[in-house]
Amino acid sequence: MTLCERLIGKPLGIGRIFGIHGYGWLFQLLILIAFILIVYWVLKGNKTKETAMDIVKKRYAKGEITDKEFLKLKKEIQ
């Protein structure tokens, strides 16, 4: 008889811990949700960030800044 059997009265096997008995399905669901969130976080973080020059070019294309302002900002950034 193992120590677990003596303390609990029943063997504490993998089945009792991971889902055959009790609330193991909840534990598995939490692990699955954590895995999905980690994958989402990693994939979301791999996007390239906009540089200052990209923002200035977009503002110029939208007409928010004039030619002079664009050239001035471009010179300051570089």
C-alpha cells in the first residue's frame, strides 16, 4: 500500500488528477485556455510597429500636413 492510499484511502493515479474522476475536466480546460492565450499573445506581438516616418508619410498622404511640414519632419526624423 502506498502513502497516498494510506492517507486518502484510494490510489491517486493520473486518472484521478487529470479528468477521469471529479473536476479534472476543469483543469484541462484551464490549461487549454492558457495555451490559446499564450499563442495569441505571441502572434500578436510579432507585428511590426509603425515608425515615425511611416506616420508622417500617412499624414502627408491624407493631406493633414503640407509639403513644407513633411520635408521639415522628414529632416528632423532622419
